[in-house]
Amino acid sequence: HEAPDLFNTVSKKAIHNLDSFNSQEMANTVWAYATLNHESPNLFKAVSIIAIKKLDTFNSQELSNTVYAYAALGHEAPDLFEAASKKTVNKLESFNSQDMANTVWA
């Protein structure tokens, strides 16, 4: 993509504000980075730590988009994936087919 400096700057700012992000904001952030194939290891590590703490607030789409983003960029986050898999099992009835596909792919 054509704006790596923008993504690097946003990443640094986001890391410092992640505690105030809700589940949708975290999911949208990592999804955007994955969609544009922009790796940001520090951001993804920070999001995984905060997301685990707030995982109960994630709906099915936010959960599937988050794990999809990590998998798409190859960011390892075993603790996040373990917590997300437990959450998925408990929320599976609320997943639509796309949520299921994204989660399984991840």
C-alpha cells in the first residue's frame, strides 16, 4: 500500500490508547492492517494482550475478524487463539457462516 508512514504512526498511537478501545475498534484496527498486508508486530502483540482481557465483549464478527487478521499476517498469538477458541465454542450459535469460515481458517 502507499501509506506505510501513516500506518506506522497510527500503530504507535493506537498502542498507547488500546485500553480505551472497545472490541469493535480493536477488531477493525487489526483487520485494516491485515487487509492492507501491513505488518505491525508491536501493535498486534499489544492488541492480543488487551483483547484477551476484553474477550467477553467481542461479538462473533469481531472475534472472527480479529483471529482472521492475526492468521492472515502470520502474527503468532497463542494465548489469544486459545482464549478465542474457548470463547468461540461458547458463542458458536451466534456465528454466521462467514464468521465460522473466518475463524476456522484462522
